[in-house]
Amino acid sequence: MEQTKYLVVGSSHAALEAVTAIRMHDATGSLTLLTRDPHLPYSPTVLPYVVSGRSAPDGIFLRDEKFFADQGVQLKRGTALKALHTERNAAELADGSEIAYEKILLATGASPAIPPIPGIDTVSYHVLRTLDDATRLNAAIKQSKQAVVLGAGLVGMHAAENLVKVGAGVTVVEMAKQLTDGYFDAIAAGLIEKAFTDNGARILTGSRVVKLAPSAASFGTPATPATPGVTLTLESGATLEADLLLVATGVKPNMDYLVGSPVEHDRGILVSDTMQSSVANVWSAGDCAQAKGFFTDDKVMNAILPDAAEQGRIAGMAMAGDSGLKKYPGGVPLNTYHFFGRHAISVGSSKVPEGAEVLTRFDEVSGRYLKAIFKNGCLLGIYGVNEFFDGGVMCQLILRRIDLSPVKERFLAEPMTVGREIMSKTWR
């Protein structure tokens, strides 16, 4: 059986940060990185740009083969983790082989959550989570005449914009009362929706698809072969016809390999403030890890790139026994979104607790909107559309619980400038 001191499962930001952290403290310990993806590491955040054609598939990789060779890392691509045998410290792979480890990091990410809509197994549809998904969707978008996107989160809205730009008729169907629910409030969502409807998209919020079926409609042209269609039936009884269906209704952590394992998990793999699981030599980080939230004592899922990188770094330091390790402070949501030449950003909690203060400014003509939530002078959350501020700085203002009372009004007027001024004085 193959043996390694450190086994890192996954190949995106959490895994790569862990590898770097391990090598900073342990330059020679055997290290294996295992990924089910056949490609070199890449960021899921770049996939919308592959779909749009702005980024070439072969130009998005975060690391090359030389990096792994120089770091003394054995890279195993295209091989999934099938089962974890913690009683004998062995990882069983999909090909039947096993790797024995001393310490393991589970950074296996997440996969699209497919809703149990009757008939979904009878139609063709796209998802967007991997590079192969992105290249297939890029090709399909170029041929689409009438598309439906299920889900109005950021993944779905990115794809909807790309479809609009190639001239397809686009309908977005979302169960929630507003699009981008969970990222932005109703005013911000209204501004985003207007940008889409102004560009010809149709947005159906508060709508549910109750049935899917192959369609007899033909969407072909004299220059292209006919594309199999899909008929969608809504809860209202209305129907939609599409030649392209994208399912973007969220993700679920990849944890199938934990069946029969003592590693505790809930919505994700439950971890401590050093990303350690319930099993002493097993850590987890990134989109499959459920760690404490900054605003709550409960453990939460916070599937964003900065958090994945931070969790991976902490896990790697813990695995290598780095004395400089600092505990995870808790997850703070941070999301940025660019659409039709505009941008939106949200940082922190969207909830307004008792005793909190909410300050807003909104210029309907320019479409500029800013909302900030404070409690006891400290920033809890900040949201903007067509407003410029540094998300990383805002996150640090929240994490450090800096009292903004003396500059609150000026901060609302100039969040970028004031935020950077404060952090330049306090960043250590």
C-alpha cells in the first residue's frame, strides 16, 4: 500500500493553501495531493469567464506540474476518494487502491444540488461546478435560442447574462421572492433585476418548477441541427419551452466517502477552530467544512473563496505542527458580483439584530445603493450596488470589531477611503 505523511484531498484554494502552509513548516515530509478532477488546479470562481469565453480553459490553472515537483508533492489527478478508513488511517480510492496516511485534509468541495423535480431524469440539463461543465456550457450557449435558468444565485445569474449577450431568450426561475436571495437585500436585488430585464431577460421570482419533460418543439435552424427541447411546468400551471436548461439551485458538500466513518458531519464536516474534525488526525477545509460563524456560536457553511483559503492555511499549519498557528476567527460572508458593466458586493451579516443601526443611501437615477449595519459602533455588514469599497478591508473591520462611531457618517459617504485609512493605522 502506498504511504504518505500528509494526504490532501482536493485541489482548489483550501487544498493549495494547506500544501503551502505544510511546506512552510515541513519541507521534506511526504505529501500527496489527490483530486477527482482530471485537470490541474483551478478556481471555481473563474468558471463563469470560461463560459463567456473571456478566459481560455487552458489559461486558468492556479498551479502547474512544476510547482508540485518543486514542492515535493505527488499529484494524483482524476482519482476520487471512495471511502475513509480512519481505524487504520487509510484512504480507499475509486480505482480500488489505497493510500495510508499519518494526517489527512478533506478539502473535497461541493457538487451541484439537483432538485427532485419530477421528470428531471428524462431531460438534458447543464450544471456549472467544474471546468468540464464550463466548456460544455460555453459550447451550448453559442447555439441556444431559448434558455431557462433554474436558480437566481450568482452562478445562475452569471450564466443568464452570458445567454442574454449571445442573443438567446432567457427566463430565470427562482423560488424565493427575490433574486440573489442570501446575498443582497430587496433594493439591491431590484437593481440587479432591472439590469437584466432592461437587457431582455425575463425574471420569475416566487415561482417553482413542478415538472420537466422532453419537448416536441424544435429549436434548430437551417445552419444547425435541431436541439432537443425541454418543457417546464410551473406551479401556476404555466409552461416554458427551452433548448437549454441550466440547473443552478445550489450545492451540497462532497461527503459520500464518509459513509460508515466516525468523522462527525452535519451539513458539512464539523471542525474545530483549527479545522480538526472529530477524528484526531483528520482535518477539513473549504466548501465541505462546517466551522464556527463569526456572528454565531453555531457552526455554519461559508462557501466563499477567502474563507476556503484561510481555512486551508489554518489546517495546513495545524497538520504540520506550526507554532505560529492562530485559531479560525469565524466565517464572515463576502460576495462580489459583476453584471452588465455594473457591480455589487456584500460583506458580513444581513441580519439586523436588536439595538442595531442601519444607515443607507440610494440614488435611483445612478443606481448607486449602499447599506451598512452597525451595533455599538461596530460594523456588522455592508452592501453596495455600483459602490466602490474594498471587501477585504470591510471584512477586517468586522473581524477586528473596530469602533467606527467617530467616523460613521464619513464612512457611509466614503467607505473605500475611510476603511483604508483605518486599516492602515490598525493593521498588524
